[in-house]
Amino acid sequence: MVSVNVCISAHCHQKGAYNVMHTFQQMIEEYNLHGKVEMNEGFCTRHCGEGVSITVDGVSENVRPEAARDFFKTNILPKIK
């Protein structure tokens, strides 16, 4: 199972954390990945950047809401077995 944590602290909230979460949840539905991707909300990971701070299997990244679909396809889908 791929573990995805999206920061919802004030900084990431302002940068579109809920839009990123919503996009990821839509893609889980679209690709029928229930039980293969674990989505969690969390607070500051201290990896603030230009986008929303997320962690995929322990690796921190920054994602802008408009790039969330592409990020999911290139960084989450390949990890699913």
C-alpha cells in the first residue's frame, strides 16, 4: 500500500492542500485504487515550498494543485503493485 500524507497546516491550506487532496481522491476512484493508496491529512512537515507539502512513502515533495494529476500519475501510480 502506498502511503500519502498531505499537509493541511495554514501555509499549505493557503496553497491549495484541499484541492490536492480532492484531486488525489478523484484519481483513487478513477483508477479503482481503494486499499492500494492510503490517504492521510497531517500538519506541518517542515518541508514548505512553492506548493503543498506531501509525503509519499516517507519521501517529502511539494505539489501545486494544478500539477496534482500529473504528480499522481508519475509519483504514486508507479509505486502501486
